[in-house]
Amino acid sequence: MKKKILITGAAGFIGFHLVKRLLLDGYYVVGLDNLNDYYDPNLKYDRLKELGVIKEHSEKYSATVQSATYENFKFTNLDLQDRQELPLLFHTEEFDIVCNLAAQAGVRYSIENPNAYIDSNIVGFANLLECCRQYHVKRLVFASSSSVYGQNKKVPFSTGDQVDEPISLYAATKKSNELMAYTYSHLYDFETIGLRFFTVYGPWGRPDMAMFLFTDAIDNGRPIKVFNEGNLERDFTYVDDIVEGIMPVINLETTSNTPKYSLYNIGNSSPVKLMDFITEIEKHLGKKAQKDMLPMQPGDVERTWADVTSLKKDFGYNPHTSVSEGVGNFVKWYKSYYKK
């Protein structure tokens, strides 16, 4: 019998792709999202439409909506920090597994709007942990971030590295999630598995991320902002590779040797120069970028690079999508979605 799983952030970029994959595998999935306006909510509504949930139905707060496309999918518009409605959802649905991909995202935005990060990433996560404890969820898989590594000079970044010096509030909230999950696993004897995501890109990606910002500006003849004079490297990871990495973590069969708390990097383990990434976008668009070269931004880091040895060893993780293929897929989707 397939398990019932809660995916928070289900209308988000990675959450949407993961829900689709789980539904194809026959899971019973409840998607949760608060559909906030950090970026254009219409993109979130369109992702939900792909999952069989129309805007008019998803807008009603705390209602659980049945998908018209997938009989094994329901959606609820809900805030994680809602201490009344979230426990009711757990009580009603009796989840086997929870995968938390909901968070207030964005490093630079955290400097401008710190309260949004405390509310969603700390208060909301604490509420989620408490619901997992109270309603006997067997496993919580949760999204952390490569941003916890801060200005770490040692590469590739390893989960054994010291990460006590975050340089953005977003990073600090993600590190706090790891500590909170460890504590709950220790005290209440349920599994928590943290995944430190590196730079994820692909179709249906967020419009505040570099992939979209560069593509949209180049396509429309606007200059692109290139920070640190272009001297940046990112471990760009295609979204399908990320989802294929999450699936065996969700599917893990618990044994007597399974640790209660574990932490993994999930990335491509092959950093790409930002300027090379831009070149790929130019190639697939058939247009040249106008570059506005700018200094380093507060909270940014020069390089990210994931050591994924543990995820490969324990779960057979094998990212294989090249930057050229991934950028090509994104540009094809961008043209079909934004040029309708």
C-alpha cells in the first residue's frame, strides 16, 4: 500500500516537480502552500492548474481541494504557522511522511524583510515539527540550503564542515531548521532527514532566480546584473536531478540501523562559472547579453560546490543533466509559457 505524504511548498518550484513525480509513482499526496506574493502568484496558480487544481478552488484558505486530474492528489491553502488549522490537517489526513519544501526563499530579500523569514522558516518549521511529533509521522524530509556554508573557503562543501557563521538571515534560519530537527529526532524518536539544496534551475523556475532574470532580460534587450564582476561560481543543478535525489530519501525503508537524524548535500557537484552559464542562455536564445557589471552583494558568496558523496553512497544519487541540456529545457519552457 502506497504511503500518504504531505508536501509543503507544493505550488513552489521544486515542490511542484516533486508532487508530479510522486503522483506518477502512485503516492497519495496532499499539497500545502500559502500562495504568498513574494513573486507573481499566477505562476503558482498555473503550476497547481497542471496538477488539476484551478485558481478559484485553491484561493479559499484552509479548504482541502480534490484534484480534477489526479485522484490521489489534494491541495490546501494554508500557512505553516497556523497553530489551529495545521494540526487539524494532520489529524484528518494521518500522514506517513512529510516533506517540507515551504520556506520564505531568497538571500537578498532576507536583508529587506527579516520578519517574513522568522515567521515562515522558524515559527512555521517549529509548528510542523510539533505536528509530526503529535501525530506520529514516521519521517520528516526537509529542505535546508547551501547558504549555510557562508564564506566557507574549503571546497567542495561537506556536511562535516563548520557552519556556524551564516552571512544572511535566510542562511541562519536554515541552519536553525537543522538544529531543531536534530533536537526533535533526539527527544521524540522520529526520523528527520535534511537536504542542503544547491542552486536549482529548470522549467517552472522562480522569476526571482538568476536563470529567469537573465533569460528574460536578454530576450527583451535589457541589461543583466552581473554581481562580483562575474567572478562567481554556482553548483547549478537541474530540477529533475534534484527530484530523482529526493525520491529514494522518501522511499527509504527504515531498519534498526537507520539514524534518527541525517543530513546530506544535494547538488550537481560540478560548479559552473556564472559567465559560462550566461553564455549557454545566450546560445539557446540566439541573443547576446548586455552586461551591467556590479560589485558583490551583501549576503552573497563567491562559490558553491556540493560534496554529494554520502547521498551517492546511501541512496545511489546520480545527477546527469548537463548545463547545456538544462538551460535549453528552461529556455524552451520560458518561450512557451511567457510568449503565449
